[in-house]
Amino acid sequence: MAKRALVALALGLGAASWVPQAEAADAPAAAPAAPVCDPYKTYDCLDKYLGDGFWERFTNYYALEWGQSGPPTDPKAPPTRRDYWPATPMTVPPMPFTEWPYGGEDSMGVTVPNSIDSPLMTAISNTSLGKWMSDNHFQVYGWINAGANISSSTTKPGGNSPAAYAYNPNEVTLDQAVIYWDRFPDTVQKDHYDWGMRLSAIYGTNYRYTTEFGMDSWQYLSKNKPMGYDFPMLWLELFDPFVMEGLQVRVGRYISVPDIEAQLGPNNYMYSHSMTYAFDNYTNTGIITSLAVTPRFFLQFGVSDGTEASIPHLKATVGNPTQFVTLPGYGTIQNPLFPQASFKKDPGAMPSFSLCARYQTQDGNDDLNLCADGINKGTWGYNNMQWYGGTYYHKFNDKWHLSYELYTVFVKDVPNLNNPVVQAMNAAYGGPLGADGGTPFTPAQGFNYNAPNEAWCLGNTSSVGGPLKCTSHNTASVAYLNYQPDPLNNFSIRPEFFEDGQGQRTGAPTRYFNFGLGWQHWLSPQITLRPEIVWYHAFNAPAFNGNVDAAILPNKKSEVILSGDFIWHF
């Protein structure tokens, strides 16, 4: 429509340029141009505004939403929430979510089919394929997320770590290109069963943070590829509206509960992630159920194979090439860490449980979610953590709100880096850093990179002694204080404390304090810019500007990272 109006205007100006003045004076007045259709005022004219062709509709939809805080609203659309449900606290934009995050399900009571605002789906909505997908409640959409950082650290690769996700300092990156194919169940209605599904794929530097041991994990664990792919969500779900206020059952690989942050870029306030999230659970594979006991009180229960563990590893074993080891000063002895002729491919892969209880006030201003996630024997494995904690959200008013997360984690039977026998085994049989010697996580088992950390059980790197193994602990606390001046802007303040006394999570036995400032600016509901600056500090030991894969030890206690990204949805 806009293109046709410009063409008509150009033709009119061209004609006027050769009409003699006298004749022009005698000519009748031209008819006024037809007003441009505005779907925000008259929704029924949306198709007229968009046009007919794919690229015409695709580009016109971006133009339509430019500078807007949401898509045009269809007044004939069915309700998108139950009328007695707690109030929806947030809007997108400028926030990354409308409901307080809790994971494990589509937000019950407020989720309806075909509810993603997608330029791609709009572009094909007038085709036979688009109509079939809409009628059957399928959507395909995604985004491209790229960013850059300027850091006080310089070591490449990995010098920014344990800060996340900007792994390499002073670099421009394609963080993630993501595509979803999904179907949302209608959880607003209460008169029929419904079902949902999601197939997701991610490509970019962020794949290293979602890697599940056993699912194409060779990209990271064997090759340390700077760019790779992953499938962080592959699930089916059933919605039963007849059990209390609703029951959802999700089966497959899903995002771990209950975090503020998530692996996928648009689901976060800031470009960088907190360390609280970076060293947290990422995904589980199994079954998780979500029950709305009342509109304000939810229970969740899950059974999985562990954290970042694959189903085949529940039973998989491999031969132990280091059942007997020859060590200076000890001679040939039976491996004290793994003495058997074989061991599990991933000792942390085992039946695991998750349990959460969530309460939200009726006005939507407060939400508390307490969880135990990935609970099992706690054996040291690829990423086997015993997670206990929760999230709390509070909306002060329409401008200010707070998101807060606190947890504690422990891992049992972690080899002690202070123990002289473990030190000798690592020197003789370990990988590039001389660590994980005689365990399932050596180059002989495909772990050239990213083997799980062992622990400095005495709390520092200089002491020698202590038990062969110990239980490591860490505690994390992060807050996001957010100010929204208008519907297209949000400012976040992120203070964080992260305690890793034995270094099992970050590689350095120390405590951290971090402070970040971020700005989320939306050009439209489809395009976001997020500049930020974060200061990181380690109290007890240098933790930054190292490279664990190249045996370059960290040499800085502090670093500052100025970074930013853009997200383009399609």
C-alpha cells in the first residue's frame, strides 16, 4: 500500500512538472488521495496494508510494527487468559516475558495457540501452507542474535571466563541463530484436552553452554569448535484441563526449572548472563508435570536422567584403561578413584527428581517459586549438580520491579586436587591440563575439552593433603532491579554474589562479586538492542584472563566487559 502511494505521488509530481502554468490554473482540482490503512485503528484492513506477495508482506509487517510496543490487536480474538486468573504482570516489550518465569510448561491459564508475533508467519498467512499451519496451530519462527564485547582481559580463547556468555574477549560473534517449530496447547479453556510440542535448533557460539553429553557433544568436548549446533528443546506435552485447575505433562528435553534467565537470547534482560546462571543446570531430559492446584498455587514434579545427560548414558559403560596406574613414588597401584575394569560413561547420569512449589498473588505483583532440581545420589559426573533454591519476583509499580534468585549446589565424590595421589595421577594420565587423570573424563574417552572440574578440597591451590575425594559446595545469589520509563525501554541493575570455595564450578577456589548495568531498547517488537557494562571481581584468587584448554592460568582478579547485542526476530 505504501509502495503504491509513493508510485502514485511520483507520477503526479512528474505530470505536474510539464503542465503549463496557465493550463494548470484552469485544470480541475485533483481528487484527494485515499487515506493509508492503519491496522492499529482498523484491524480488518491488516491484509490490505500488508499486500499479497511473501516479501511484500514480510517487509511491510516490520514497517507496520516499527516504533510500536506490540502488534495490532484483533478485537474478535478469543480471550488470552482466564478471567479469574492472577493478573499478567509484565509486557513484551520492554521485558523478556509477560508471566514470571518458572519453566517446565507453557504458562498455564494464559497460553493460546498461534500466539507468537512472527513476521514469517504473517508473510505466509495468506498461502495454503500458512492457512493449514494456522488451522492446525503450528508456527515456525526464530531470531538471529549477534553481539560484541570490549574486555580488560585479552587471552584468547576463553579469557573472559568465568564471565558468560562472552567467552572470548574483544570479539564480534554470532551468538545464536535459532529456529522453533512449535504448537501451543490452549490452556485458557477448560472443556477439552489439548497438546503441544516444540522442536528447536540453535547455531552459534552459545552452543557450548547448552551441550548435552551424548547429543552431538563431540563438537565441544572433542573439537572445541568456536561455532556449533544444538537442540535444547525437543518435547511433546499434554494439557488436561479437568484435574483441578489444569495439569500439563511434558516429555523430552526441556529447559531446567526455575531460573530467571534462559539459554535463549530473547528470554533475558541483559546480553550477558550472570554467573549464577552460567554455572547452573541448563536442560533435563525426561518427564515434568505441572499442576495448578489453584490459580495461585502450582506444584511441579519431574523425573529425568540428570543434568545435561543423555538417556543412553544411564546404562552405558566403557572399559577403564587406567584400572592400574604407575605413579612416581607409589609404583604400580590400582586406580584409587575408579578401580573397576569398567566405569559408567557418565557417572552422573542416573534417575533424578525435581520438585517445585510456586505461589503467586492475585494481583500478579509477587511470585515465589522454591525448587529442588536434578536430585539424585550427587555423584561427580559431567554436570551432575544437586540444586536447591528458588526465585522471587516483586512488582513495585508500573515502572519498577525486582527479580531475585538464590540457590545452593553440591557435588559428591569429587577428586581432590590437593591430594598428592590425585596430583600424581593427573600428571601421569590426565589431559591437556593434567587433570581428570584415571577418570571417565580423559582424552581417551573423548574429553579433549570441557571435562568437569575437580575440586580444591582444602579451599586453595597451594595446600597439599586432605581426602582422596570430597563434596564441593557453592552458593549463588543474583538480583535484577528493573526500571521501565516507557513501553520500549528498560534499564537493569544486576548485583551478584557467587561463592565457589573449592573451585569445582569455575575452576578457581574463590568468591565473586559482580555488578552490571544494562539497557534494553526495542525498536519494535521484532528488533532489540542491549548495551551493557559489567564489572567482575574475584576475592581470593585470580580467576580471569586464563585459558583452561591451553593451560594458561588466570592472572587477574578483576575484569570489566563493555558489550552489547541485537536480536532480530523473524
